[in-house]
Amino acid sequence: MSRVCELTGKKAMVGNNVSHALNRTKRKFNANLVKKRFYIPEEDSWVTLKVSTSALKTINKIGISAAIKEAKSKGFLKK
């Protein structure tokens, strides 16, 4: 499975390591992802999602049901 947040679509970015002598080499900035189980009371079921830590803050704020609904409307979640 790729390193992409299932709710926000965040994924790795590409950039440069810059040395003191300003030599540049390619590097990757990975998204801060965690695998987490959520309980959805409307469906009375558990779902496991790979989400970014910023998405966890959003889930804490608006709730898992609203976050999943928003992700489905944006096309990030296919379920």
C-alpha cells in the first residue's frame, strides 16, 4: 500500500538536501501517517484507515463520520 492519507490525500513530496556548501541532492518528504482503527456508530462497525496526523486532529474536531463523508465527496475514499 502506498504512503497516502486515505482521508486527505496527502502523499510524499520531493525536495533537496542542501549541504553547508550548497550541494543539492534529491530527497523525499514523507507524510506523517499512522494506521488507526475507528468505530463508526452509524454502521456499528470498525474501520481501519491509514491517516495523517493532521487528519487525526480533524477527526477529533468534526468526528469520523463527517470526515469520511467529506473524503468520499472529494474522491479520496472509495468505500
